[in-house]
Amino acid sequence: MSALVPAIAGAQEADASKTPTTLDRIEVTGSRIRQANLETSQPVVTMSRAEIQKQGFTSVADIVQNITATGSPAISRADALASGENVGGQYVDLRNLGPERTLVLIDGKRMGISSSGYSDLASIPTSIIERIEVLTDGASALYGSDAIAGVVNIITRKRFDGLEGSAYLGQYGQGDGNKETYNFVIGQTGERGSVTLGAEYSKEDPVMAKDRSFTRYPNGRGHPAPTAADDNGWNGITQWGALIDNRQTPLNPKDDISYTANRGSTSTGSLGNFHETDINDLANPNEQMYLSTGLERRSVFANAEFDITDNLRAKADILYTDREATQQIAGYPFRSVGFGRYDGDLSLKGSSAFNPLGYDANVIRRTWEMPRQTKSELSTYRFSGGLEGSFELAGKTWDWDASYLYNQNKGNKTGTGNLFLPNVEKALGPSFVDAGGVARCGTPDAPIAGCLAWNPLLGPDSNGPGALTNPELQKYLFLPTHDSYTNKTQVYSLNLSGVLATLPAGDLGLAAGYEHRKETANYEPDALLQSGLSSDLAGASTHGGYSLDEFYVELAVPVLSDVTFAKELSFNIAGRYSDYDTFGDTTNGKFSLKWKPIDDLLIRGTYATGFRAPTVNDLYGGVGESFDNYTDPCDTLFGAAVRNGQVAQRCAGVVPANFRQAAAGGNPATGPNAQSDSAFLSGSNPLLKPETSKSTNIGFVYSPSWFSGFDVSLDWWKIKIENVIASETVTSILNNCYVLGIDSACGRFVRDTDPLNQGQVVDVTRTLINAGYQETAGYDLGISYRLADTAYGNFAFTWKTTYVDYSEYKRDGEANTPVEQRTSWVADGASNFRVRSNFNADWSRGDFGASWGIRYYGGLKEECAYDLDGGPECNKPNYQSSYRGIVPVREVGANTFHDVQVRYNTPWNATVALGANNVFDHIGQTMYSQPNSSFVYNGSFDIGRFVYMKYTQRF
């Protein structure tokens, strides 16, 4: 990647006729020493505002996600089943090490974080951005915790003169997913100060899964409908309801009979209106799910600076953003049994007016009339202010600044579509239909006031008594929930930078500083969720915080200059001491080398240690429920027991023959990593220690003088994290027991002994642990070429590629646990591409311009879900995995997306741009492991051709 950060004049956007051109000393991402020489010894990827405008993306997260060094999004827009405080936000994940290990800065100061350590880039308006600098190297010595994978620094627009307004409109080729953004920026710059103000409104409509062929069906377009041999992912808990009669053969529950009411029935008082449930009664939950989350954002921002004296300046900036995101999934899959945390009886009583059996019976019914929605609202308040100045000491100039930062994220989550179980129990109890045709609870002689009866056996198209289409019944059965959370970041900082002495090879630079930071977080689930009386997952409160004091020092030491084979030789040393009130103190350092043997060649290298402190949620998050995705090794279709005799032997005594793992809804899972049918528990750990890391980077930049306009850079990097703060997974716990034979792991979960559910994992408690390690290494290649002016216009080409050599993960500290190789695999629901590459070509001539972009993603492997004996969907049935042994594998090829934009600068000082992302409407392959998605489609990929128009007017 390019090592040259474009020189930024002090008055970045002011009219050159009003402000003299001077080269100020500025601070570049990766160093605290202010300097005029912007060549760095560290790899920094820079995107200017002009480059950003040539992309068709409307959010900062999408812009940064387009950098090849980024991994899969932590919570993609296609992750409809994701839950928790972070849902609705957009996060950057460098090197696929997790967003909590990427530090995000705004103008060099920390961005606020959630209780899980995530920085929400959706709260930053694009109109505020001057440029984005991404340091793809560990930087804890300079910036503290969280900078293990790198740093993203959002540089905002300042000293703006004039008025600028912009509008963006676009939609997918299918006519949906509309996006619109409107913004304006106004500013004035004078001799002693400047003020810049702006506002932005952005809205993105959701996209329904049913409106794309690749997400219309649970197992993709290759498996559109259930068959007698395969349900193809369709769900047995159907919107048509079912009555379970298990009294005919009570000692053999496998002979239970399931009845479904005939379509169009308005009465269920007689079994004559029913048929035995068959595959035509299964449900397709994808019909009600959002493929892409809806998002709406409003932002206002301002910054100002004023020169109090020639050597003293006051600065302040303010940002307010209100963001709303809406998710939707299918109506709740209700079952009379399965609510272990609820003590009541949810069966349909024999005295119900709708029960044809005359005795209590279990029912299943998906509440199709009330899709579940989660509306996440987040308000961000950010203020930064302080003083900065300079002074002369012994003939040397020193710069200093003192500042205060306050960032507050205040959020609310509103959930709808979940059942209030006490009211459900009443609604399924004794009932009658009154003279007006209204279903009432109780008996005609003793009605229950305020209670409406529910007939769960009627289909979603019925208006009969007790039908869920009744708005009053919906209000009675479904109560909304409201969660609230607040996260605060406060930082006091003092920094000093200057020249200690002038050596023969140049200036000996120094930067030093002190920071005091305080992080607090409070998350309060709705009382209804905490009570366990809702069909939604039970939540736990998070309350806590920590504070720390930090000191850092950095030295830039010139060694040689303008001698043979050393036009420049210098190194940089940095160290940071951090003292936390939670776990104690830590010291981290960094060494960087810059060598230019000739003017055309720069050789650079860094070695750094780093750390990540446990977040508030890691330490004080409490215990909550979740439906985990996991793979049971005892499953006889895709589990390790199929190919491993030892695993089969260990499973034989605890699960029945032909055991199949149950997926959400009770049906057998169709592939590995299926969502659980039972809610499991996960919790925090107040005894966690910080992660520690070591990172190395060696590379060069070659800019040959004999080939004007050409640059090439190549960097090798390696990052290793020890004592990884990791959430145990259900899969790893089960594998430890059955695959590795670790007896202690076998006591960490419970399998059901009930004949109806025999062998299913129904109880697991996971915690966060410090264990194992994570290591990744690879190469970053950057090539750029800008042609001199030609008769046909100006041409510029850039090609950037990240190649991941390996990515290893050891989940725990067990000596016999194998190392998991993740490169080119889908692991823990995330895509680990070996290669990501972007090519961009730009042409301009006069007022016209055009650009073409190519985004490449390497192929992936996943465990097979179908055709385990080598069918077309399982093309490597005997793959040898160092982690799992012989395992059937499906490998899919690479994917390439093309983007195009044309633009015109009008005579009235405006720019009009038309473009299309994924212009060839490329669609990725079906992937049953659902990477970064709630569908069998990769959440990193485009979901169609997106066409847009941008108009920018300047005054």
C-alpha cells in the first residue's frame, strides 16, 4: 500500500487567494510527532474525498469495507437473526480479527464504543469526511488498547469556505432497496478563525428475502420446495398450525398424530375440518424476513477554531447523529412445549371452543400475522474541545495541545411480535364464542374479563372466531419490549511534540503525552425479558465501567542522510504505559525503521507489542440467552460421527440410533452450523485479563524516477494474539467431549432424555475465557500508475491486493486441542478470504470523467450440507482437515463485482454523477454455512445491481 500521505495544507479547502499556501507541521496516522515530511515507516492506506466521491457507497462503513485489508463485516446487513446492543450499527474489522481489535479515531481522537468495544461507523455522516487514513499495523504503543489489528482515522473537513449541497438517489435493479442521502456544508474562514457547519439525512429501505431468487427459499434456489425425502430447510412450525394428539399411544410418542386445519376453514370444532399434517403444511420463514436491514440516519456537525494569539488557538467540534435500524424476521414459532423457563401450561385445553379432541393437546403455530421486528435507535453525542499552541525553546519549535473529549451513545431497542406467555395460557384455556361471534375466555356463565381466546389452529388467512387477524387479540397476546443502554467515553489528554536537537542526519523528534480515559456502560433489558414471561430471549443487565491513566513517548531518530546507499536512514521508537483500575498495568512498545538506499526506493519495517483490555460487557455483561449456531458431532448426516469411528462410539451411549440434530423449529438440521432449537446461556467473566499481541511488518515502496507516475509497494505482515478473549462455542464444547475425548467437557452440557426430544442438546452455559491464540500473516500489494496528460485525457490506475498466507486459531488452552486453520474457510459464521483485490481505473478530460472498479473475493470452503457422498454440492467428500480429520467439504469459486461511474462538471459549478455498483448483476454462490448472513448467501456480497445518481452543487 502507498506509504505517501498526500500533503495537506493548513487551509485545506479555503480559497487559495484568501489564505497563503504554507506547509504546516501535521500529525499523520501512525505517529504523534508533527512534521512536514509525510513519508512514513508504516503502511498507511489513504482515501481522499475525491476518491470517496467516485464510489457509489453512502456509508462510511461501506467505504472502509472496500479496503482489501478489511475482513468480513461483524454484523452484516443480511444478518437478520443477530441480536444485542450492536445490531443496527456498522463496524470495520481489519484482518478479520474482530471489530473490537480495530481502533477507530475521529481527527486522531478515539471514537465512542459500545459495551462490547464496537465503534459504530454508521454514526459518521459521509459529508463530514475530508479523507480516511487506515494504518494496517498494530499501534497500541501510540494509541492504547484496541489497536491490535490497526487504526482507522476519519479526518473531517475544516476551514471550509462557501456552501455545498448534495443529493444521492439509488435503487436496486429489482426496484427495491431505495437509498437517498441529502447533505449540505457551509463555512467561512477568516484571518483568525473558521467555522464549518453541516447536516445530513440518509435513508436506506429494507430488502425482503423473498424478492431475491438466492434467498427466497431457506436452502437457496437449488432447493425451492420441500419433498418427502428432504424438507429443504422449510420449517415444521407453520403458520397453518397443527394439533398434536399424543394420547392415542401415550407410551410411544413417536406415533403422535399431527393434524392441520384445512385451508379456508373458519371453524376447528370438528376433526372433519383437519387433515394429517404433510409437507405442504411446512413454512418458509424467508417469506417474512428482511434480507437487508432498513436504516435511517440524521446528523448535524460543526467545528470551529480561533487564533487567540499567533501561538495559541482554541478548537472545538460537535457531532450529533440519530440512527434508526429496523430488522424483521418471521412470526414467532410457538410450541406448547419448549418454554423451560415458564412454569405455566401452554397446551390447548380440552374445554377450549377450538379443540376438537375434547382433552388437552399440544399445538404448534407460527404467528404469521405478527412478524417479529426490532427497531434499534441510537443517538450519538460527541464533543471535543481544547487549546493548542506552539513555542520556541533553544531555537526549536514545540507544539502542544490540551483537550477534552466526551462521547455518549444512547440507545433504545423496541421489540414487537413476541408472545406474552401468561396471556397465551389464558387465551388457550377454557373458551366460548359469544352471540356476536367473538371468542371469549372462560365460560358463558363466568367469562374472564379483558381476556380474548385464541384459536391457534386457524390459518393466517382466516377471520373466524379466535383468529389472529383480530387486532384486539394481537394487542392482548403480543406486548412490546423496550431495552435501553448508554455508553460514555471521556478522555482528558495533554500532548507535546517538537525537536530535541538537530543531528547531522536531521531533526531528533520527540512526542510525549498523558491521557486519562473513562469508559462506562449500562444496558437495561425490558423487565418483561428479565422475567422470562416473554417468548423473546431473556436478557441480563450490564452495569459497569473502568478508568485508566496512560503515558506515552515517541522518538524519531535520524541516523544517516544523503550518503551512499542511505539517502535516508531513520528509526522510530515508541512506548506506552497504561494503568487500569480493573486488571492493573501494562507497557507496550513499537520500533519502526525507514531506509531509502536511493531516492526511488523506500524500505520500511515495524515491530510492535499491543494489547486489548476487556470491555465492560466482557467483565460485567451478566448472563443472557441466545439461540446459538452449532454442529453436533453426533449427528448422523454431517457430524464427525459419520466418518470417525471413535466419535460414533462415544455418541452411541448418549444419543439414539440415526440421531439427527434439531434445528430451530424442531426439524432436523439440513447442514452444519444450524441454529439451536433451545436457548442456551452465555455470560461474562469479571476475572478476564487483557489480550496481548505482537505484530511485524516489513515492506518497500518503489517509485522509479525513470517511470514517471508509477508506484509499487509490497508489505509482509504478521499478527499474533495471545490470551485471546474468546466466547466458547457450543460446537467447541461438544467437540472437546466427543472428538477429543476430554471428559471434563462432557459435563458442560445436558442432553434431553425425554423420548420426544431424546439426545438433543438443551442446556449449555458458555463463558468468556482467556485462552489459546490467534495468528494471521500475509501480504499487501499496491500498484498505481498515473499517466501524464495525453490528448485523450488523464488516466490513473490503482490495484491493491491482500493475500492471507495463513490464519490460525486455537480456541482454548487444552493441550490436545488442534489448531484451526481458517484461511479460505467459513469459520464461526465469518468469511475468511485468502485473497481480496480491488482494481480501479479513472479517466478525466476537461469537465468529463469516468471510473471503473473491480472488487475480487477469493473462493471459500465449508462443510457439506448435502450430497455427502460426492454429489454436485459436495465436491470434496474426502477432504483431510487438520482440525476435523476427514470431513466432506464444499468449495466454491471466487467472485468478482464491477462498478462504474460517469461524471460531469457543469458550467454552474455542479457535479453530476451516474453510476452502478455490481453493474453486471453478479450473484455469489449458495453457501449453507450462512457466512455473515442469516441466509445461504454470503453477507459480504452484493445482492443485485444498484444504480444511483449524485448531484453536488457548490456556491
